[in-house]
Amino acid sequence: MNLILFDEPEIRQNLLPFTFTRPVAEIRVGILTLAEKWAHFAKQPVSYLTERYLQTKFPAKTTEANIYVNGAVFPDAFLAAEIAALMPGEALMREGRLVALHAGAEFFGSSQNLYDHEPATRRELPEPHVVLQNVWEIFVFNGAQIKADFKLLTHGRKSQPVNDKHTIVYGEENIFIEEGVKIRAAVLNAESGPIYLGKNSEVQEGSLIKGPFALCEGSTVNMGAKMRGDNTVGPHSKVGGEISNSVIFGFSNKGHDGFLGNSVIGEWCNLGADTNTSNLKNNYADVKLWNHAKGGFKNTGLQFCGLMMGDHSKCGINTMFNTGTVTGVSANIFGSGFPRNFIPSFAWGGASGFETYQLRKVFEVAEKVMARRNVTFDQTEKDILTHVFEETAASRNF
């Protein structure tokens, strides 16, 4: 079956700023992105139906039998079987939400066209499923998704051994080490959840790691770091200091001391030395987060919620983030004091004020940053950032 993962329009808006630069299904929760999870169940690559300006980078690939699947839905064996059993023209629904549609050879040019289509028949999904609907659910769901992805990735496979005699291991049966991993004088405690160390990753001296924990391909836990559980470090990233219940999508650095808690960091971000995020209000009240769809703050219902940082954003040394801060795409934050808890995309400044971070400068930095990971900052990337710059102009009322 050919799966095309579509963005549900309302959910996409609620997942900004992360969906400014990617389809919903490209969000990482657990070890894998939603798209990678679906590809595992489909046993073949998947493609995307997303915003037009993103389709060059994330194209839709069609065949004579296209099945459109809601990209915010987490797959499992039961749901995959239900979707595989769909007949042409049949839609799978759950409490009014479109979960999947077997469209045959028909191709929909946008998610809205898909929603305007009336399927020949509708079938109600008999069991509930997990749907990613808000940005904070990325870290809320992360521990459970690490456990689920760990089973997917390690089933029937044998882990590489821990060969370092100075590394202490607890719950060894819950630890999986891919090829090329280097570990030196660390403590790995998988008694409360699995630890997954991806291909060619590195755990340096003095690191303390508690599961559930995922370190993806080519990433590094720096010396003396404290990983407190329910953490994902996406591919080709570097982390240090103290991190708790947070997700780093990939190609980002939090390499120094400082605390990151109940947070989500996009791609190509950098947190300066001794950056700290507050994840609990002094009065223990529920945290409110900026919601782009609402144009205002939305109650998360959570006591613990830290920083949501969009792709390509950076902050200087000793930056302090208030509880429940949302930072858009390509923001650059620096200076003393606490900056506001909604920082628009392409903002340049800090607590003393912001101005617009001009695209020419954004491109110069992005080209240098991506070259360090041997990735080309091409015209497709420029076009995406240009679109986001124009779309978010109204929020920069400095």
C-alpha cells in the first residue's frame, strides 16, 4: 500500500512553530518521527501531503492505489491492519476525525481538497488511538513512544556489547547499542525504561543516563551530562548539562551546562553555554503557551512546561527562558534578563527589545551552520524560510 501522510489543517496550526518548516508527520516523538513509524509498519517509504511551499522538500508520491493517512496519528499494529483492509473509496473515521482514506488512483493537491472530498463509505475505527494535537504533547508522549519505538527497532536483533570496563550498567536487557557506538566511563540505568544508542553515537566520560532515553545516529552526550529520563536526542546533535523529559529533533546543540526541562527543540538550533529553561511557575499554576492558531496563550493543563524552539533559532550564553516560552523560526536571542515568553520568528534581541532578523543574515548563518554537518543550504531551504518570514511578518510588531 502507498501511504501519503496528510496534515490535518487544525492540528498543523496547533503544532506551529514546528510545522512552519515540516509536515506534521516529520515531528520526532520517541526515537522515530511519525513518518518513520508509519514507514516501518508499511514496510516501504511514505510521502506527504502538506502545505504547497513545503511540497518541494516533502513531495507526495502517487501510485494507482493511494491511501491517505492522518500524519498526526501514531501507528500501531491494529491500526495498520485496519488501514490495509480499506477498500477503494472507503474512509476510516474516529469520532469525526478522518484517520485514513483509500483514494485509489485519485490524487488530492492539498489537505483541504482531501477534507472537502466525500468518501463513498465511512467506517468507524473501533478502538481509540493516540493523536498528536498540541506542541507540549511532543514531550508528554515521549517516554511512552521511546518504549514503543525501542520494541520496533530492536525486535529480533542483538545489541552490541558494552565493552568499556569503567561503564556501569543497570537493566542491561533494556539497553540496545547500534554499531559504531563509543561509551566511556558512563552510568546507564535502564531499570525504569529502555536506553537506545544509535549508530555512531557517543557517550562521553562521566555521563549519567536514565531511561527512557534515545540518542540517535551520530549524536553525542558530552562529559558529565545528566540525562534524567524521557529524553530524545535526535540525529547529529550534541547535548550536555542537565536535560529532563525533552525532545531535540536533530542537528542541534545544547552542548554545555544549564538546564533544559519539558521542552522541544527543533533542528539547526543552538543553546549557548549555561542557558536555563524554567519549567515550573513559582506559584505552581498551570502553564500557558502561545498558540499561533489562536493568536494568544492557551492553557496546557500542565504544571511542568519549558521551551518550544522552532528550527534555526539560537540563544547566547546565560540566556534565561521563562516557564512556557515559545520561540519561532530563526530567532536569535541574547542579553541579560528574561525575554518575553512569546518570541516571534525572525526576531533579533532579548529582554531589552527585539528587531527583525533580516533574511540575508539568516541565510548567511544557516549556510555556515548546515555546512558543519555536511548539509547544503540550498534554494529549497531558502524558499521555505522566505515563505515563513513573509507569513510571520505581522507577529513582529516591534
